[in-house]
Amino acid sequence: MNNLLKITTIALAFGTPLYAGGEHEGDHAAPKNEMAIGMPGDTMKTNRTISVIMSETDDGDMLFEPKSMEIMQGETIRFIVMNKGEFEHEFVIDTLEGNAKHKELMAQNDMEHDDPNSVRVDPGSSGEVIWKFTNAGTFEFGCLLPGHYESGMHGPIVVTEVTKNMWQRLLGVFSSGV
């Protein structure tokens, strides 16, 4: 009995890290391209479109319209991003921390990137980002070109958690025990 306890303890001590660590397949494994804010969306499975306008004012403010966004967890959004200003702008969605790190890198050099969570748009042009919001929380959209964020080009994205009861109401199912 005492030996069985020792063997079990050793097996758990050395075996558990093998099961807990590393990449593995299965329903609970996150896709490789998933970020805290979500993952690139499927163009054929968008739930709705949000038009985003980027511009400047005569007094130097730089703006996004809308100024904030509310999204339900699990929604796939097509952002149609239009630059109606006179300067190049970008639309980046990420966590506040992710945008802060990205902004620091942008200040060091003029980065060109092709990330699925962002689009850079010339004046008079448009682009799009298709994104699936897999996690609830407060995130951020912003223009991380030097000086643009500081001039007002950022806003919150609030992603609301969807519970089973909410889905039942949205689908019109009001039966108990479901």
C-alpha cells in the first residue's frame, strides 16, 4: 500500500506536466492565430458590418467614428474602414496593452505590417478587417501611427459575454431546463 502511494505520487509529479504543457489537438486547444481579443473571421460568416470613418479636424484632432463599439461575444464583424481625412491612418484592434506595445514599435520606425487585426488606409481609400470576437472584455481600436493616437484616434470595444440564457432569448427559446 505504501509503495502504491509512492508510485502514484511520482507518476503524478512527473506525468502531469506532460499532459498540461505543449501544443496539442482537441476541442480545448486555442487556434494558433487567436489573440486575447479574438481571431480573424470568416468572410462568409459575418454577423454584421460596422462602418468606421477616420478623419481629422481643422484644429488638429484626429477622429474615429464611431467613438466606441459594443459587440457580443462570438460575433464576427466586418469593419469597413474609410479614410475621409487628408493623412494616412490605420485601424488596429487589440488589447490596451497590445496597442501600447505596438504604438511604441511604431514610434521607433515606420512599420509596414500585414496583420489580420489591422488595416492601413490612404486618404480617400477604404479597407476592411473581418474579426471574430471570441472573448468578452474591454479592448481597444486605434491608429498607432506616430502622433495619431495622442491626437484622439482611439476608442473602446466592449465585448459582452453571451450566456446560455441570452442565446435562448435571442433565439426565442423560453423553455426551462434547456
